[in-house]
Amino acid sequence: MTVTTPLAIFFDLDGTLIDSAPDLGAAADKMRTDRGMPALPLELYRPMAGAGARGMLHIGFGMAPEHAEFAAMREEFFQNYEASLTARTTAFDGVAEMLQQLQHKGIAWGIVTNKSKRFTEPLARQMPLLHGACAVVSGDTTPHAKPHPAPVLEAARQAGLAPERCWYVGDDKRDIDAGRAAGMFSVAAAWGYIGEHAIDSWQADAIAQAPQQLLQWMV
């Protein structure tokens, strides 16, 4: 497959550029051990990492957002996570090299995540990998979060580019929905937190098995 080389590629953050599951899982597991409950293995948390606090509290405590204590538990989770944002978080294999090659080719790249600014901004400062982003859009940057196209369109606006000249890459159906609604070529990142989701049903323009594949598709 070959497609027109984009002027910019925007990426989801957790599960696409970085593997934050170890720190997210640890934040929830600390809540368990602080209560005298046994720790759970990371493998249980990982598939739900893309769902943030909702996913971590579901695994750690079987708790849904409708639970009376959910708001308080979520804030405790946030505080635990905030204290160790990058203790165990790393880039997925091949991501650093892919971003370097994009820069070498003169292709801008940025971040569009549903993570709130409270976490996105310190992460972007603390991880050198993320310093070259031409745009950083968090879940609360615009009035809407993905799957609404507003965050993806905001990234294009920050980059000064027409959306149709950009790609959007993510590991969740909401990423594909947002990218498509924004008029971008949308790529499903099969290396992310896909879990048991039927990625083939997302109607992505393409599915990438590894970060390097993005570069191989360009004319």
C-alpha cells in the first residue's frame, strides 16, 4: 500500500506512542495494597489501560462509574498516578526511531489524547521522546473528547495544516472515529492496547502492525 505522504501525523498517546500501562496499573494496585488486598499482575491491567481510571478501577475493584464511591476512588487513583507518571512508562518498540525518521523527512508530528492536561503536560515535559511534538491536545483542551473530531481538528489548527493533509494514528476505535470525522487518513495501531477488540471492524483506512510500517506506506 502507498498513500500520499502527509504533512503531519498525529498520534494517540497511551497505547500508541507510550506504554503507560505499568504506571497506570501500579497506581490502581497501590490502592489495593494500601487496603490490605493482594496485588494483581500487570497482565490483568494492561488490556484496560486505554480506559484510564475507569479501566483501572474496574480491574482493581470491579467498580463502575455509577458506584457511589467512584469519584473519590478516581481522585485517589489520580494522585497515585500523578506521583509516578514516568516511573515505569516507556515508548513502544520502534516509536522513538519512527519519530526521528519523521523529523528527518520534514513531517511534523503531534499528540491528541483523551488524557487530561493534568497528566499530559507533565508527561510531555518529563519524557524527552515527546519534546518534538508540534501540537499537544489533551482530553480537556477542547469542549469535546474523542471520538468527537474537535481534538484532532485542534491539532491540525495548532500545526497550521489542513486536516486532509494529516494522518491520525491510535489504538482504539474512538481514535479512528475521530480521525475519520476530521477528514484525516486514520490508522489503527495494532501494537497498542487492542486487547480483544475487533480492530478489523473499526473501518480504519489502514492497520499498522508496527510503527515503522507508517513510513513504508508513504510515496
